[in-house]
Amino acid sequence: MKRDIYQKLLDWKSNPRRKPLLLQGARQTGKTFILKTFGRNEYENIMYCNFEEDPGLDQFFKRDLDPDRIIKELSIYYDVEIKPGADLIVFDEIQVSNRALNALKYFEEKRKDIHIAAAGSLLGVKLSSPGSFPVGKVNFLDLFPMNFMEFLDGIEEKVPVVMLQEDLDKANRLDALNLKIIRFLIALGLFMVGYDYLKRANIYGKASLPLPLPSAWINAMTPLPTVVERTGPIGLSSLAKRGDSFVYLTDNQEAAAKIPASYPRISLRRKRIDVLRADGEQGSLDDDFIFETVWFGRSSFVVDSAARSEKLLERFIELLTKRKETRAKVSQSVHLVWDLNHPMPEAQKQKLITLAKATGFSLIFCKGAD
């Protein structure tokens, strides 16, 4: 009966840093057989001690755990002289005697020249007490029930284990298919992670690290809604960080005055975007100028009167209609932020929604800005 673990036993024997061996495994897996076979084949003599069959062996470990005394008394008991390096001592069913188990520690510390191997079933569960475990003082090996390949190695007739060519071709095709499926699932997983990140960054504005990319590129993957309804304030700074421009329409001059003159932006070009007043100390800015400036993402604007807001939107509708006819579209999103006390006229709203979808604008309805 050939076992794969035999080579590991040979490696243990030739290891200059060898410690006492502890072979673990369930009952009837061949621990005793493999150690006896290994001892007979690789050593001059073997001293086999079974603590379950001979309970009297435990008496040799009760007085003290001196390895020299134990070896001397066991040699007399079995009438076998132990030659260091040439003979093997086997302690079988060592779980019966915790003192014998603990003695392995002293064999490792004081008699490294003695080759000693122990075997036990359910070791660590059924241990006699009191006592301790020789932690770090033994080499462990686990023996499992015989597998199919070991069974084939053990039979007398050497029948080669081969597959039919038809089965081999089928297995190769299935392996190739499995590899393609794995690659697809990995690619799909990476895509879903990227898509979720872009969605959080673009639609919800909750990404911890916004990407310095044109929002039009991100919108191709996760389109920003054309109309956004907010019951609370809108974060104008978050729009600027996207690299977008906005026109903030309000009739609250006090709130409009609190909006800073610029916002930081995460962009491949400029680091900040200016926020200009449509009606400032230098006079009123032309509607066409405002439109062209936000179209190319150069600046954002604040309009702080209802009359000017409605007039500006009418002009924007005219200009957006012309851009739609030429199929022009902004590279960075432009947001028309409506924060007036009265709702936008429905006809005007519907026109802007249609034009916004075609040109890359968006309508945001909110209550305040921060």
C-alpha cells in the first residue's frame, strides 16, 4: 500500500532541523501502518510503543521527563538498544498518555539525535490531564484516508489512468469556456463598480473623489436628469466641482449677495470658476453674452430679480432653439437653477425641458442655495 505521505516522512528524516514528529489523523486511516513501514524501510531498527495496547508504558514517564532515562528504561523493557540516527522510536496512540506527549518537548531540547515519531487519533481532543502540549517543539503531519490515485498506485496491475480523446477535447472546451466566463464576470464586476461610482458622483453628488473629467463624458455613462426637483437648497459648489456652469435665478437679493465670486472646480483646465452678477455695479450684462459664456463653460452667473430672470429665459429659449437645429451640444453641462418664489410658467418650462435634452442643459428647481 503506497501513500503520498511517505515522501513527507523522508523529508522529515533528512531535515537537519528535524523535531519529534506528530502524525495526526482519524482512526483507521493507516497511521500505524505507514510509521511501521517507514521504520522498517528507512531505519536499522524500530522501537514500537503502543500506549493503548500496553497501559504500563505510562509508568516510564511518571517520575520525570528526562529523555536519557526514558530511552534507557524503554531499551531494557523492549530488549532493544536504540542507536541515535539509525533507529526509530514510534509512540502510537500517544493521546492516551499526556505525560508521554509532553515528553516530546524534552526530546527536542535535549536529544535531537533521537528520531522519534508519535501518532494519535483525535489528538488535542482526548488528552489525559493534568499536562501540557509541546507547542513549537514538534513537527506536524496529517494523514487522511486513502484517495483514488493512491489506490491505483497500490494495485498490482499497472493500468494507466487516461482519458478518451473525445472526453479530453470536451474537457478542454469546457475549460476554455470557464475561462471566458470568468474573464467576462471580472470585466462585468469592474464595469458595475465604475458605473456605480459614476452614478454616485454624477447624479447624487456623493462620491468622495470626483473625477476631473468633462461632465459630458460622464453623462454618456450615467446621464444627469434633465429636470431635478429639490425641496431644499442646491449645492452650487457641487455643480462647480463637476466642471459645470450654472445660471442661478432668484428673487432673493439677500441670498444672491451671499454667493461667492468664484467656486473651486475639479477640472483638467482651470481650478476655479468665476460667478458673475447679471446686474452688478458695472451695469447689466447682455443676455447673449451670458448664454455664450455658460455655453463654453467660462463662468457662471447670478440673476437676482424675477423680471430679469423671465426675460433671460425667453432669450435662452430662442438661442437654444437655434443650437438644437444645428445639433450643437455643450461639452460641460449647463444648469439653469430656478429659485424664485413663484413657479416657472408651464409653457416656458416645457419648452426648456425639450431644448435641454437636446443641448446638454438641465433645469434645477430648488429652495435656496449653498
